[in-house]
Amino acid sequence: MLPISRPGRKLAAAAATALLLATAPAALAAEYDFSSSISPNKGPIGSPINLKVDFRFGADPGREAGILSKVDVWFPPNARHNGALFPSCTPEVINARRSFAGCARGSQIGTGRIMADVPAADVFNVPARLTFFNGPGGKSLTIHAYAENPVLVSQAFKAPLTRTSGRYGYHLVAPIPDTLQEIADGWFVQVRTMRTSISAWTTRGGRRIPFIQSTTVCPRSLGVPSASRIEFAREYAPVDLTTTIRCRR
């Protein structure tokens, strides 16, 4: 389905912002958690990897939390993604056709699930689906969000993925579209949890190739670093989180 069009959204958003600025001191008390894991977590160089990344935003349904505007994730340098060898799909294809029918076969590389609140609609802890596709040339991910409550939401957007150096190997930037922050006039989404899983295969020259594969064996520390920065709309300060992806030798 196409993203919902909302005339007058800016005026409603301004009013909602003014109200939040007057009533939001308790909002900054939210708690956050970020974790990543791989499976299998032991194997030789070149082993395929299933990557899971989970977030928790705030402690309990009904408790104030910020409206996500951007999520950055830095992945460790101990693995390589093979997106350049995979078919791809763009947000424009999904949004124009209102389905995944235009996406190349084999371009889907993962799934996810969100639980969220929409306090203005008196709706709490409702589910939404995420579907991940490889972007053109492996230089981005296409992320599609779908929910049916309290209104129908269906939109894909681009998350650039770049190679880095030093402590981390890759940097993913997921800017959340305004239409996924505010799904109807004054109805702002507060994401409570997000669970994602990335794992896919393609075939080239008769050889099966995983989307992610290891480039080293597990280090002696039995873990590799990952980090995230969460940004919010309006007055909420960004949150920086780190975690360790555990492995075995």
C-alpha cells in the first residue's frame, strides 16, 4: 500500500510539538538497550553468518518515549557483506507498485518485527513488520515497514550502508521518514522494541554465496564490538549504545 497522504500535517505537528514541550519532562526517563548476535558463532574464515540486531526503547507500554528519526548502527570489521553480488530492490519500486512484486527474486535479505505505541490514538504495544532488501550494488538496504493498527502503514525507505575502517567495518544509516514518525495528524509512533534478522543466499557460477560471511576466526577476547546511535524528533537528546557480539573459538 502507498504511504498515507495527510494534508495539514505540518500545522497539526506544530500544535502537537507545542503541547509536548509543555508536558515532556518525564519523557527523558526512558531506558534503552541494544544487542547483537550471530549464528553460528563459531567456524572457519568464510563461514556464513545470520546476524540479529535488537533494540528496546523505554521500559513499559504507556511510558513516554521519543519519536525515532534516525538509527545508526556500526558493525564489526570481522565480517564482509556480499551485497554487490546479490539482486536488489529499491524503495521506489516497492512504493510505486504497493507490493514486493517488482523486486528481483533473491533480493530480500532479512525480516524484523516492531512493537510500538501510538498514545494519541490510545493504542499500545501493537506490532509492525519490517522487510529488508539488498540495495543497488550492495551500497544500501531497502527497509519496508508495514502495520495495520491504528491505521494502515506501508512504506519503504533507503538506508545507506558504507564500508569504514578502524574499530568498525560497516556503518548503516536508517533515516526514518516523517510519514513513519507521524502516521496520521498528531498520531506519533513510539517504538518500544525492534528485533531484526539478516540472512540470505545467492548463487553465482554454481556457487552459493551468503549475504554476510566471516573474514576472521573468533578473536581471543571472544567478542567483537558493535555500536548504535539513536536520534529523535524534536527535543530528545541522541542516545549512544554499545554492545559486544559474542563468539566461540
